[in-house]
Amino acid sequence: MAQKGVQLDQETFSCSVCLDLLKDPVTIPCGHSYCISCIKTHWDKEDGKKIYSCPQCRQTFTPRPVLVKNTMLAVLVEELKKTGLQAAPADHCYAGPEDVACDFCTGRKLKAVKSCLMCLASYCEKHLQPHYDVAPLKKHKLVEPSKKLQENICSRHDEVMKMFCRTDQQCICYLCSVDEHKGHDTVSAAAERTERQRELQLSRQQIQQRIQDRDKDVKVLQQEVKAINGSADKAVKNTEKIFTELIRLIKKRSSDVKQQIRSQQKTEVKRVKQLQEKLEQEITELKRKDAELKQLSHTEDHNQFLHNYPSLSRLSESTDSSSINIRPLRYFEDVTAAVSQLRDKLQDILRDTWTNISLTVTEVDVLLSQTEPRTRAGFLKYSHEITLDPNTAHTRLVLSEGNRKATGMSQQQSYSSHPDRFTTWWQVLSRESLTGCCYWEVERRGRVFVAVAYKSISTAGSRKECVFGHNEISWALDCNQNSYTFCYNNISTPVSGPQSSRVGVYLDHRAGVLSFYSVSETMTLLHRVQTTFTQPLYAGLWVYDTAELCKLK
């Protein structure tokens, strides 16, 4: 048998059950070939069902086919063993569980390198080649291998979905467009993709701009961290120096007091010892005088006694006992008491001063804003007097209570024309701009949007352009009769919380914090936003019934 015309690899002659080269090959009625032992084992498992299937194409047979060795295939396999087979693909070329397999490989399937959106099939390099060689196939759209090709098939009509229904926002096939989607706004999927691609590019530009903005913010924060650390290090160094000076001063005063005590001690001891010596001398003199008088008392010569007695009886001046002022255990106690008094005063000063120092440390104002209050009393510290701007009020709204209350009316009001006036939706903005930390409350009846917005929000046009919460420049809490919904950039998020006729709004413009609260006997957080505000904000109301900005002071 000539060999040079054979261009077959090992897969062609492999059993799809054991994935090894065929051994004693047999061919079953559907035409597929297996090792005789492999197909027997497979069919033995199906004996209970009495229906036998092909492991490859799943065709069934009844009764169990009789297996006959395929002599020609066996000879060919043996010949190819001798002459050598074309190198088998490496293991990594075969499709694993996570890979997209070639739809045209038999047996062990290779990884697909491309998927065709026209054929809705995936191909390995070998089976993809016709798409590069055959003229009609060259026009097909090839993409990266995908497991989701079947999602492009209409489940109802079994047709490729090449159209898009803008009304229902879903992909459809041509038959759908003339059936259940008849009369809808439909375009080709390619056209919709082009439109969405433009939106995607705009979104990417916005994201990239925000990334740049955040990068700048990160750099600012890094500089702030550096500044905080530097300032803290300097403060620690300076306070250590000051406390060291205080300690040194106290030590010096302690040394001075000690020196004064020792000096006074020396003086007093010297004075006492001098008095003691004087008394001791007096005692000696008195003892001598007493001895002489004793001797005189024994003199028998009367004349001699009378002659000597006057001189011996005279005593020297005695030391005044009143000069000896003894205060047992109270020599320097007054000094101790004075120092104790100083200590108590210093403790009082340190305690009072320390409170101020501690507050000063904890109130250091860095870039980040202060913590959001936890109580209504805390929020009221930031209460802001807000009034509604008549120049922005829709003509169906009547303002009252000093432009703090807005009421929806069935008839239009005779307001003068103004470029800031909302002309499409029943909305109104505050006169005052909001920056820093602000808090206000809205008392409502009926459905009301409690919102904040940039001044640049459109006053006329579509819902997306004008309505609070339906664009990127406004944030709104939709307060309905029995529910709350937070709205931003045309995305609505259901909010759970206790129903109340009063809503509190807390804004920390610098920190990018916006919080909505249900206000009754207690305050309950409904929704909090963390973002970056690039412009001053204005309070906004969308009113169908009535809403009033409450007086909080």
C-alpha cells in the first residue's frame, strides 16, 4: 500500500471511548468504529434498557448489533503503526472543561481558535481553514471562541437574531420584528451596537476623566498624609521640648527648695547647738558654785564663813528659758504643706489645660471632613436656612410661607418668564447654594422628590435631562405614599425604612456625603451617597401635592 498519500493523524484511528489507537476495531451500523472491548463494555451497561447507542452520534439500535471485526481498518492501523503516524497534537491543544471545543472535530476535540457568528459554530485551526480559502465563507464574521453562540438563536423561531428592539430593549430575529414586535422601534443589531459603542466611548471617557480626577485626589491625599505626619512629628518634638523645660523647671525648683531647707536646717541646728553649749557652760558653773557652797557649809570658823559667803552666794545671770521655743515635729512641715499646695494647683492647671489640649488635638482639621452626627441634636448644629427660588418654580407650583412651601395646583400661575424656570416638570430649586456641612428637613404631603442638584440642570426637555435623580447632576429621594426610592443617573434603587411625613437631608459637600433620614421621634438613615461634588449644590423639590422646608431654629 502506498504511504505517501496518507496524511492522517492518530486521532483519525483512535477509539473515542478509550482515546487510544484502535485495537481489534469493529464498525457498528452507524459507521463509527471502536475497540471491540470498549464498545462491548459500553453496551453491557445498556443491557437493562435493551436499547443500544453509539457513544459518538447517540444513534440507537435494537436488538444489540452483532460485532464483526473490521479487517481492512485493522490492517490499516497495523500498517500505520509500522510506518509511523503524523505527530499528535500536544495535550494543551485539546479542549478542556473551560475551553471552547471545535464543533467539527470527532473523538477528542481540539480547542477552537475562532467562532463564526454566521455559522454559529466554533473551529480549530484545521477546520477553520475553509473560512480563509472559500470565497463565500470569507465574508463571515469571525470572533474569539465563544460558548454563547446559541444565545444568538431566537428560541421561538430558531433564527439568528440580527435585529434589536429598542422598545423592549432586546435582541430579536427578523420574524420577531413582523410578529410580536410589530410596530416597535427596531433597528439592526449592528446599528444598535454602533450607537451603544458611541455611548460606551463616552462612558469610557467619563470613567477615564474620573480616574484622572481620583488620581489627583489620591495625590492630594498623599500630600495631606505627608503634611499631617510632618506636622504631628513637629508637634511631638515641640511638646516634648516644652514638657522637658517644665520638668527641668520643676526639678530646679525642687533643688532650690531642698537647698533652702538644708541651709535653714544648718542655721537652726547651729543656733540650737550654740544655746545648748551656753546652757552646758551654765550647768558647769552652777555645779562648781554648788560644790563651793557645800564646802563652805562645813566650815566651822564662823568668821571665815561670814567673810566668804557673800562672794559665793552671788549667782551669774541665768539663761532665759523662754528663748527656747520647741515645736516638736513641726520644723519644716509648713514647707511640705506649701509644696503640696503648689502640687494641687499644678494638677488643677494641668487638668484644665489638658482638656483644652486634648480637644485641640482631636479637632485638628485635615482634608477629610468631620464624622456625620448620630443624633438629631447633632444634625441641628448644621441646620441651614433654605428658601425656594420663585424664578425656578414651575408654573403649576404656588410658593408660600416666605417661599419655604410649594403646593401643586391644577391651574397654571401667572409667573413671569425666566430662563431658570422649570417648564416641563413640577420642580423648584432653592435660592441658596449649599457647600460645607448643611442639614435641612422637608415636611411633605403626598408624593415628593427631595433632591439636590447642580444649578446647571436643564429646566426643559426630556425626563433624563430635567427630572431630579434621572441624570448625573442631581440626586433624589422619591418619597411616595408607602415607599422610598433613591434615584440617580436614571437608576432607581428601592429603599426600606419607616414611613414619615418628614425627611431630613444631611450634606457634607467637601467629603462628598449626602444622607437622607426618616425623621419622627427618632432618626433612621434611609440612604447615604458617597461621591465627589464638583459644583455647589441646590436643594430641590418635585411636588405633586405639598412640601415645605422646615424652620429648624
